[in-house]
Amino acid sequence: MSPPETSTLPGSLWLQRLAHEVNRQRHLVIHGNIDDLVRSSNRYDTLTNSVFDALRVLGFAVLARYSIDEGLTFANESHRREIERLSGQEGSMSVTAPAPMPDRGASGQAEAVGPRQSRLNTAREQITGQLRTAPRARARNPAEALAALVPMLTQTATPCAIIIDSPDLLIGQAGQVTDQFPAQVAYVRRLVRTAAIPAPGDLRNTLIFVTRDLADVPIWLRESPHVAVVPAELPRIEERRQLLSETMPSYHRDDELTDQMRDQALSTLVNLTEGMTALDIQSLTATSRKAGIEAGDGRRLLARHRFALRDDPWEKLDLVKIRNSAEILGRRVVGQEHAVHEVSNILANARVGIDFVAEGTEGSRPKGVFFFVGPTGVGKTELAKSIAELVFDDEKAMRRFDMSEYMQEHAGERLTGAPPGFIGHEQGGVLTNWMLERPFSVVLFDEIEKAHTKIYDKFLQIIDDGRLTDGQGRTAYFSHSIVIFTSNIGAAGLANLPANPSYSVVAKHFRDEVEEYFHSKLQRPEFLGRLGGGVVPFDLLRPEVIGQIVDKFLDQLTASALAKGFELVVDRLDLIEEVQAHLMGAGPRYGAREIRSPMLEQWVQVPLSHWMLQHTPTPGTRIRVYRTAESPPFAIDALTHNDHAIERTRR
């Protein structure tokens, strides 16, 4: 009898693809979402059981599974006995005790049973019983287990299929540390090549390799003409709709919903659960009941389920604060009005929540994606910190990743964690761990041009899908975060601009340089296309801005002194003139990093600290900071109540 058509197989779509390839007499490599539940025969079960169900429908009579930790197991005991019979190995897969024999004397006749013989017989019966009930013998190593599969797959009486879990530990890079590795590879190559086709010839004895990451399977196997690769996919829209239809009746207060409300809630949840596993979708029921959230409030339900928070900080964000965000950010980031204004616009969009998404869906992209480009030391990182403080009330809600540490191809694994079988797998990735712990945060990728080009694949996944999966199979979501890339691309070419260029000239220069870099040098134009209007050029450090920055730092220093009971009187104009002279001498294109340290630190803070240690002034003392002929550093002295020295200030 011919195998059934694959379209008649109930369950996940990828199971139908599996059946199609089996009918083509191919071995299989299943990869991807292997730890999830799979729909089979109108129920959800483990991948192994669901694959077994599909194989039974196709006509396989013997089904087995091999893993290093559990050895060779069968779907049931009758399958084990059948394969032993067909391969001529009756009893070879279990320890069978010999039948008890009577004690015989020299004449060969059974002797009368005395007290001693009775004890011997009793002992023999006990040992025989223990042997009969002892567990089956197991192979001493994987190579022996693979050797035992040879007669199973070469017999021609009945179709048999064997699932092999974690093939990377047998024939992949992770298995190379064992002495048996060459033998294991040789056996698998032989099994793939010589598996028989039992009569009537419709099905081949089949090996099915199951792995999370396809890259863990050696290329000689996954590209063999005898092997087909089948991705185990996340639930598609039809599966999600069916699963949610079955589970929603158990949601909080579902019985109070009208049919129309229930249909709308179902459609919304079907869209919101895109990218989630069947296990996750099933567990929404528990979240709904424990958190008291109805199906009709799908967005809040998903946020609570993913992030374990009662309220979305974005929904609670103060509208007045967002309305005045340009002013608030501008107080901290001086001289970058255009950059602050563009950031303010995107924050307003994120807070209002009206976006270009389908009805009933929620965007999976981060709340904001920025590409800050400009000279060094003009406030790119400072603006990122300011955004974290504005939105999440905590500057520490920003995590910076220095892309100069990710210049090598393999360095990308540090972000998401090493795959199974590799050192550090259990630690997870530094980026995914951060997002699992702080899903409401700012993520800063600093000097992105220094990252290896393959890491851009992860960046694209963050921007497009709003999620990353680590080496342990955990999913980190970026849908409630702000992602910022910074770069100095084009800074070296500022010397070619005319003197004192306007911001529009500077902005055009940086935009052109960024476009040239991603299109021609990096050849990743798709990354630039995903950024859209998120490219934010920063202005040069201009002379008038230097004075504002100096004033900001001096305000901080005087406030700190006042908190300890001292009043600082600073000759600000003299100090500002000195800072401007030093910075303009090197060119304002080099940024403001030196204003606080070493300039103000060495010119004011250090002399002030030494003076206070030497003179131990009492609280209430007025202390003057002023320029002398030898400055910098600036001189420090105490002011008396009768001293009418006037602080020179630019206010």
C-alpha cells in the first residue's frame, strides 16, 4: 500500500514537509524550534512523539530514538522485539538469564535434594530472578550504539525510523573531543549511504537528526543528496488561531465577552503572538488568570507575560515630560539642538503609539532606533544617557556595548551566547542577558563601524523583529526598548569643509559619508534602509557652546561645594576664555571630552582640594577661584566679608 498523501496528515505544516521528504526516501535533519510542542493529530505533544505519530501514518512499523544520555529507546516494547527478530538479534538488546539446571552427580542423574543442595537451588533461583529482571545492557559508548543501528537500518523486512538527538555531540564539532569521534562519523556515513528500502519499496529505513542550530550539523551531512533539511518552525498564523481558540475560554472573565468582543480579541492575540512558541501561547492562560487580565486587553497581557510587570512604563510615561522632552534633554546635552529635536519627535511617536502597523497588531520593532553620527566628544553618549533618565527615570537603564570588542567574526556569539556544547553556553549572551533582565532600557552600540560585518545580521534582526534568541533558546524582546547606534564615520573628512560651516553643511556631510560607507565600503545598504529617518547628525563643537559647557560643569562644582557649606566664587569669563583658547587651538572638531577632564579637573578641582586640605576652612567660607599670570591652574583664596571682589561671569 502506498503512503498517504502528505496533505492528509493533520498537524503543523512543517510535519507535512517532513512527510513529503520521507516519501522521497530521504533521511532528515530537523532544526530550529525543536523544544516546543508540536501539533499532531489535533493535539499538542513533544517533537519526538509528534514525529512518531506522523511516521506511523506513513507506514513505519518500528520507531526508535537514540540520545547519548538515554541510549537507544523504542516507541514501545513490541517495536524492540520486532527489530530484534528481523535483524536476527533476539535477546541481544537485553540481558537474558539461562534456564535453571538441576545439579547432577557424576552419573549424570539428578541427585536427591539434601539440605546443602536445597540451599544451592534457592541461591540459583534468586540469581536467575535477578538476571531476568535486570535492566537491558547498554552500549558502552556512542560508537557501539551506532554500530547496533546498522542491522536495524539494513534489514529489508519492515520500514524502521530512528530519531538521533543532538547529533553535534556525535558527529559535530562538540564531539571531536572524544577518541570515538572518527568511528562515530564512519558509522553515520555508512548508515546514511546504505539504509535499505524494505518491500514493497515505498519507504526507506530512515535516520532523523534533530538539532536546534543547523550549523551544528556537519556540512557533509546536511548537504548530502540522501538528506533533506526540514526547519521546525514557530507556529504559523493558522496554528496560533486554532491554539488560542482552544485556550481563550480559560482566560480571566472570558465568559463575560460577547461573540464580537471575543472574535476581536482573538484576532488581536493571533497577531501579537507572532514569533512565540506554542508553549508560550499556552501559558498565556496562566498569565491571564493570575494577573486578572482579559483577552480583550491583549497588549497589556503580552507585556505582563513577557516582562513580568504590571504596567508598561511607556503607557505610564508622563505626557508633560514627553511634550517638553526637547527642553529637558537640551539642558544636559548642550549645543545639539537639531539632534535633540529629532530625538524628541521619535519619543513623541513612541509615547502616543500610533504607527504604521496593521489593525489589531502591535509593532515588534523597538520603540526608537537612532543612528547618532558626528565628531567625537560632542554629546552622542551623553544624549543616550539623557534618554534613559528621561524615559525610564534611571540613567543606569542604559547599557553600552563597545563595538571595538566585536571586530572578529566569532565575537558575535558573546552577544547571544555560545551554542550548546561550547564553552560558556550556560552563561548566555551579554546582550540577551541584559534584555531579559532589563527589557525597558536603552541599548547603545558604540562606534558601530568597528563591528564585524556579520554582527550586522543581529542588528537587522533587532530592528526588524524586535527579538533575539540566545544559545539556550531563550528569547529576548526589544519591543519596549530604545536602540542607539553611534559612529564617527565622516569625522576625518571635516577638515575638508569650509571654515565655520553651518549645521546644514555638517549634517549633509555626515549623511553622505554614512550612505557611502554602507553602500560601497560595507556593502550593507539594507541596514541603512532599516534606519530610515533615524540617522541623526551631530553638530561641531562651536566656541559659544564651549562656554555653555564650562558653565554647566561649574554649576555642578559650585553646587557640590555648597552642599558641604562652602560658596565658590569663580571668575568664569577668565576660565571660559582659557578653555576656549586651548580647544580652538586644537580645532573645535575634536570635541569637548577634555573640558571636564583634564582641564577643569586640573585647573580648578585639584587646586581647590589641595587648598582646602592645607587651610581647613570652616563651613560658610567664601572661596574665590581666579586667574593669575601663571594660570592655568587657577589660584584659590578665601574671601573675607569685607571683600567686594566681583565674580566675573558671562551671565
